[in-house]
Amino acid sequence: MTSVRTSRTDAFVADLRELVPAGSILTDPDVVAAYASDQSRLTTSEPPAAVLIPHTTAHVSACLQMAARHGVPVIPRGAGSGLSGAANASADAVVLSLHRMDAFLEVDTANRLVVVQPGVVTADVRAAAAREGLFYPPDPGSVEFCTIGGNVATNAGGMCCVRYGVTGDFVLGLEVVLADGRILRTGRRTVKGVAGLDLTHLFVGSEGTLGVVTEVTLRLVPAPRPPHTMVATFDRLTDAGAAVAGIVGSGATPSMLEILDRTTVRAVDALMHMDLGADVAAVLLVQSDHADAGSELERVAAICSQAGAVDVMSTDDPAEGAMLLEARRQALPALERLGDWLLDDVCVPLTAVTTLIESIEDIAARHDLTIGVFGHAGDGNLHPTVIFDGGDDSSVRAARAAFDDITAAALALGGTVTGEHGVGRLKAGWLREELGPVGMDVQHAVKNALDPLHLLCPEGMLRTP
Amino acid sequence: MTSVRTSRTDAFVADLRELVPAGSILTDPDVVAAYASDQSRLTTSEPPAAVLIPHTTAHVSACLQMAARHGVPVIPRGAGSGLSGAANASADAVVLSLHRMDAFLEVDTANRLVVVQPGVVTADVRAAAAREGLFYPPDPGSVEFCTIGGNVATNAGGMCCVRYGVTGDFVLGLEVVLADGRILRTGRRTVKGVAGLDLTHLFVGSEGTLGVVTEVTLRLVPAPRPPHTMVATFDRLTDAGAAVAGIVGSGATPSMLEILDRTTVRAVDALMHMDLGADVAAVLLVQSDHADAGSELERVAAICSQAGAVDVMSTDDPAEGAMLLEARRQALPALERLGDWLLDDVCVPLTAVTTLIESIEDIAARHDLTIGVFGHAGDGNLHPTVIFDGGDDSSVRAARAAFDDITAAALALGGTVTGEHGVGRLKAGWLREELGPVGMDVQHAVKNALDPLHLLCPEGMLRTP
């Protein structure tokens, strides 16, 4: 079996060398090993047979056409910062890394859009927009190194989503190379448009299973005002939950509404010496970038106090606000210091946020594990982070069981198994739980229509059942 | 041929009578004739063989299962207010009218969502939201009588889109009956979620070609402030274009930015005696509902004056603002008085709005027709309205030619053949022009995957080539 696979990829690579520049095909074992997996934990992966580094859409098309001819699986990859194993490789597959296709093709200020290749780093899009007095909102945690192609593939989110939406809300159109090498253009350059089925948003979030994105047209919005920032600490989790409900119910539209739980606060305190308090059960961080941000955050502060906040602090100074935000930005680094970590990503209705955190406290106790929870309270999207010892089999088993318990709890609360990180290899099994048999059938029908040979990410979210 | 078709639908109706209540199947020729077409002009249609009026999702499922068994085409229909002929019937088809499925299933204020059946009138959703201090933004021109099901099918827009987005931006999840009768649930109740391919937005805007929507979960937003309103008149179209560009470039985010051209202004003046002025080449109507709406509209007014506006008028009084808006609301009624009308719907990049209006002036002159243009300048979505004499063949031919010229002009400017009305029968031919052969192939591949017998809207936007 291995020899068949090897000879298949060898023949593929030999044929492909005729079509793309020499440097675009990497087969050195040390090099390809670096492309075996993304940043996910507890997912399977193997070094791929080769890594392809296209410079043009024509190269991508040649790679996919040749892969289809030889029956070689292809795993498209952005910066490899994903957390669900969607970009993980297998030994019989080739990885198609889009990092060299990193050009800004167009910045159209008057029509508020940019056209970029998939390898452009997200932070660079935000910076280019800012230079024109415009704003590209999506800000995943990996914003400084993740790429737009990966963001499109996973429909990435971030802290801005509560007010501005996710990556897909800013994608106007795509160029996609299909599994057979044909080049498809979807969407348009206009803000509105309903000509035909919405293929753009079919590809957004498809995790590389339907085609390879080679160009992205992104909508920009006017630059917001510098935000005002508020931090509130609570010594009871339910009080923080009441505050979140109160803020949502007040009609406030903050540009950020984040929560840190007790475990995360302690870890951050240990790392940053921010003196948030040993008895703190939860911290809420809120920003507003409205014209009336000051009075909006005054109302929010009053709601927090009424809900039982121990301490409330506000500032209209962006630098001070950024310092307050450090508690949130350091949440994962702080938890990482406690051991190996498995970062989850579930989303529940707004009213279930603190109920889920309570369930997670029970799950942590039951499995005798430390689990820190932080995330986007304003849209119900939390990141429970399970700390474990990767060198201890029973600890790994406990971590995985806790992870599954958390995902089940989110589903039971009317939520989803993934809010922004994606399904990948990590949650392919959970996808069926959430979507049910008819849902899965339709997902696979669409997959079959676009990739009948099942060569794109065959072990990803739409793996053969 | 007719007899085969007749016996096929007769057998279908006979079998269906066993499964659904007697009153749900209408075959009286006078009654079915009323379901032959939507509000589109110059589209083909025939009275359907029968009209089915389901009361439950189970009825819809039974209808589609039975239709698949007998090979009978099915045309889903909302209020019939569509303008593209997507709901037009054929003699061998049955119309499935969802108007009786008009229940509010849930209003969840704390999680800011409603769950409704497709037959709920859009204005009723807006009213229900308002009662809870919330807001459902989409406001198509037909908002008082169109239904949510139809809005989802066409991804309907309106005047709010410039700030709030279109119907699809508020659809969290759907229940859809597939062509074979199976019941699919897509999406979720949470604000974010990336579990699997985005099937929700594949069905939004699919014009009944992929399935029948039987339940819609809609996201609501906090109620905005009462808007401030500004009206500016221009005696040169290019000045109005400069004003639009200036407003967009200023970073202002108005909640409405509408334009009326010379022909429309004259028609409105004749109807309403608003005395907008015989020399007016264009009118801009702008609203803002921000906390700083007053200062935002002051800036907008200054931009208009600088661009050469003849007259600028502002008010912070909502009632006065509504009166100023009447010029826009009466645009179509005013143009309707001039003769038969063919209402177009194209969308171009923001910078091309007045270029398109100039092109349309040329097209009107060339075909010796009156064409009024009004629409959503803030998102490039215009509604050129061709006035013609339906009793005069040469006038009908000229109207159709002018309509095609307008659509071609929009495409040439980097636009789309439809911004919010949809493709339907009216523009099925233009869809291929816009999407190209690969785009059409993929559209049909998805259609085939979900409706392999081609029974849903077989003469609609994805009609067999």
C-alpha cells in the first residue's frame, strides 16, 4: 500500500516539475516535516509527501489538475496557525502552501475595498486599510501572523465580532481554483448583489474542502473612533452573567465584550502581576468606539455595579485601555505556562454564557484538571482551555474527555461545537452530532458536487463517513 | 404532450389529497390563475395546474415527496411581490404558496432573535422587534406586504442596507424542505458558528431553486435612535456624484443614502406637488441614526454644498424627516402614472453611480423612452424604471432593449445584473453573462446535488441551459 502511494506521489511530483518552477516543489524530509500539522493539539498528522509553494493562480491550477490526474490528496495551507487540524497532512498527500502568494493586488479607497492574494498577513490588511483611513475589523488572536486565505477558510473571528462581524462579513468575492484545476470567480466588487447562488459564502469556512482560494476581495469600513475601555471584576460568576445579560438587554453595542474566568484571571495574575485579585471569579472587559462611547460605558459600568461588580474601572485613554486589555491578550500565554493545553472553541446563546462556564467548572473538577475559560461573552463564543500533561497518558485521556464534555455541554445549551476555530480533524466527529444525518448528507452532496474524487482535505471536516 | 402533463399532475393531486387537508389543494381555474405570476413585467407565465397551501412543514414535505414521485415541477411562492418572475408558474407545475405558514414561533428578547414561519409579513417582524426595543433592519419597498420567506429566497434589501446590510445578514438558521421531501436544518441560534459548510447562506438568495424554506431564525439588533434627515438638490448630476463620493470618503456611515434622478424628481413633483424644482438634476436623501447624527449630517450637508448643491435642508424631527422621505417613497408610484413600467435593479461600485445614471440618460434618448432612476446611492444599487406602452409592440421592444442596455452598462462598470430583486425568469439569460461558463457550471453542479430531478423552479435562475 505504501509503495503504491509513494509511486503515485513520485509520478505526480515528476509530472508537476514540468509545469511549475523548480523551487515550488519541496520534498526534503526535514522541510516537509515542518508542514505536517497546524497549531492544533491531540490531532493526527504525518509529514506530507511533498510541499507545493505556488506563486501564481496558474501554478495552483496546474497543481490541482495534476493531483486530480494522479489521484493525490491535497491539503491547502495558510500560515499554519489553525487550531483544529484542518491543515494537518497525511503521508500520501501533498501540502499546498499559499504563503508566497502574498501580494496586495489593489487598494480601492473610493470603493472601500482591497483585493489581496491569500498569503497576505491579516495584520497587514488592517494596516493597509488604516493608512487609507479605513478599517478591516476581523482580529483573530493570531492576527499578526495568520493569513487572509486561512481566515477565509475558517471564517475567522476575533474580539471585534460582537460589533463588526466575522471574516465572511467582509468577503465580497473570491477567486477559487477548483479540485479539477478550473478557475472560478465568485461574488463581485459591489456591496450588494444577488446574481446566482451565493458561492462566495459557500467557500468561506469550507476549510479547504471545496477548492483553493487564490484571491480575496475584501470590503472595508470607515475607521472607528479610538475606543473607551472598561474593566469590571466580580467575585461571583453569576453576577458577571447578570452583567452580560444587562449589557445586552440595555441596547448597548460595545465594540468588545470579553470575559475571563477565575482560573484564567489567576494565571494572568501570576504571569503579569496585574493584581486582579485572588477572589475574583470573573473579569469583564468592554470597549466602545461610538460617538457617545463615554456615556455608553458609563451605562455599562452602572449595569456592572448593579449586578454586583466588586471593582469597575474606565478610561477614555486608548493607551490605558490597551494596558487593561493586556489581561485578555495574555490569557492564553498565561494558561500555556501551566502545562500542555488544549484550546476549545464553542459558542452558546448569550443567555447561556455563564451557565456554560459553571458547567466547565464542574467538568474540570470531575476530571481533576485545570480549565481556564476566556472569550467573547458578547457573542457567546468561549475558549475553554484544558491544561494537561502530554507526557502522562491518563492526563491526555482526561483532557480529551473533558474537551468532549465541554463540547457536549455547549450543544446541550443550544450552542455550536465551534464558533470560530473550525472543525478540522479535531471535531469532525462532533460535526455529525451537531448537524444530524440530513445535514451531513447535504454537506457531503455539496462536497461531492465540487470535489468528486475527494482529494481536497480527505481527512478534514467532510471526511468520508 | 399536454395530456401527459395533465394526467401527471392529476395523479399527483389525487395522491396528495390522501396526505394533506382538503382545503390545501386548489385547482379552480379562476383561483389558480391568480397564482400565475409575481409582480414582474415582460416575463412569461401560465396558470399552474394546482396551488398547494400547506399549513405545516409536514405538509410541505408531503407535497415535495409526492411531486418528486410524479415528476411534477414545484414553484414555491411567498407574497408574490417579487419583480423578477422567480415565482412565475407553468401549466405543468404546481405553485406551493407559503402564506398560511405565518406564525411567530418564538421571540427571544434576551438572545435577540425571532423564529418565524416563512409567511410572516416583513413589517410584522419589524413591529414585533420594535415592541421588544429591538430592530429588524431589512426594509424592501414591499415591506408592508412581502413575506420573510420571499425575502430569504431573494436576499431582499431596502434603504437600510447602506448601514445595516441585507436579509442574509440577519438569517442565523433555516428549516428547509429539500426537493425529495427531507427536512434539513441549517445554521444555529448563536451569533457565531462555523460547524460545516455554510448551507444557510447557500439557501438565502437561491430563489426557491434548492428547497423550500419553512422556518427562519432571524437575528435582531438594538433599536436605533430616531434618525436625522437631510435633503440636497443638485442642478448637475456630476455634482450629486461628487457629493456621494465625498460622503463615502468622509467616513460618515449614514443609515440611508438615496438618490432620485431628474426624471424621477419631475414625476414626483407632478404627483406630490413637492416643488422640488424643474431644473433639478438629482436629489440626495440622507439619514443618520448615530448618537452624533446631528453633527454627522452637518458634515454631510457641508459636503453637498461644497459639491454644488443648490438647496440643502436638514431636520432632527422624525416626522419632518418622514415627510422629506416621501419624495423617495413615491418615486415608483409617481413613475407608474407615466405608463407601463419595467423596474430594473442593478448594482455598481460606489464610484460608478452617476456614470451609470448618465449612461441611462443616453440609453433613454437612444430608445426614445422615459427612464427614471432612483435607488440606494450609498451602496451603488439603482432601480432604473423604464416607462413604455404595453399596447404598442415597438414600445415593448424598445423597453426590453433599453432594459438590456442598462444591464450591460452596469456589468461593464464592474457591477452586477441584480443587486436585490433577483434573477428569476427576467434575468436568467444575464446570469450567464455575469458568471461565465465556470461559474454557471458550479451553480448547476450545486443545483444538481440538491435537486437532481430539476423540479424546483425549472424555469428560474438555474434553468437548464
